[in-house]
Amino acid sequence: MNGPPSPSEPLADIEVIADPEAAAVALDPVRSRILAALAEPGSATTVAAAVGETRQKVNYHLRLLEAHGLLRLVEERPRRGLTERVMVASARSYAVSPEVLGPSAAPDPAPAGSVAGGTTPSGFERHSSDYLLAVAARTLREVADLARRAASARRQLATLTIDTEIRFGSAAERAAFTAELASAVTGLAARYHDESAPGGRWHRLVVAAHPRPGPPGRHSWAAAPLPPAPPHEER
């Protein structure tokens, strides 16, 4: 973390916590509620009322959160002979980077290099949920680091996100869609990839799909099973 922004800067929509100690502080249930309450500026008194804790206990948690860069001071103002400190969270919401786990964090999956099936150089089966999770963890870690660097340099980080939902009528249609998408991505990559262009920059392209979660307590795959695929189809 690079420390909290100045009071004049707008809050980030999301901050990814990469420091293990800061993560431990933020994950405490009371402090998590305090961070949520301080999406808007507040004092120990107003936060205590919002989270249902004593002002003394809230003050203890505020000091910890501020010490780890998760709060910033907005202003100090006199109140009944004392100085009241008005604080605000460093971001509107938070995520925790996998690197917080240190050696036990998800390993770098290494680029698959191919959209076909099989095993990646790092040992993941390309069509497994483990591989998808490892790629997602790497994306969170890398994009968070790049975003921090861009913010420090006061520059915009160029990214692209496409997020949509699609309902397949059968496993055969799902397989056909996968094949067409893989072919399109392979063709576009071949057309625009340039190993030698001066000033060029490498980018990661991640294409992923998974079943949409169903209602709480129900598995999405159990709620609406797809019709069986033909015997020759790769699932």
C-alpha cells in the first residue's frame, strides 16, 4: 500500500489490500463494519452510533485502521473542549490480494499459450476450475499492483473488461460457442500480435466462463442441468 490519499482526493471505488497486517486489521468484523460506515466522513461518536459499539472501543479500532493506511483524516474540529477527528475510509470497498497469503497463495498459472485442452506449463488442466481460479488470483494481484503504480504516477491504466451472461440451450451449443470463441480469439491474437514493434507493450488476455450461481442453498449446475452432450463431444 502507498498510504492513504490526501483529504482532497476522491475515494477509490475499490482498494486491493496487499499487506498481510493491513488485511488482518481490515478482516476483523467490527473494523469491517467501521470501514463500511466511514464510506462517508464521520467521527468516533457517529461511527459508534452506526456500528453499535462504545466510542472508546471505536477509537481503538480507528487508530489501528489509520495506522495501516485504511483511513484518512478529513479534519480536526473543537468539540466540548476536546479535538474531534473526522475520518473517512481510504476506499468505498476492499478486496484482499492473494499475495497476502505469502508462500501458500495460488501459484502463477503461467500463460496457457493455447486455447486447446491439455495441461499448462505450470501443471494446470486448461479446462479445470483450479486453472480459472489461479488465473483470477493472478489478475487480481497484477491489476492491483499496476493500478497502484498508475495512481502514484497520476496516470490512467489501460484495461478492458467484458462481462455478460449467456444461457445455452444444450451442452452441444455450449461446446460450439466455445469452439467459435476460441477460433475468434486465436485469429485476433495472430492479427494484432507484434513481437518487434518499437514501443510495443505486452498485455494479458483472459477469456473465462463459468456457470452463473443459483439462488442461495442451490447449486447452479443442479438447478438447471443441461441436456446430455452427444457421446463424441468433449465436455
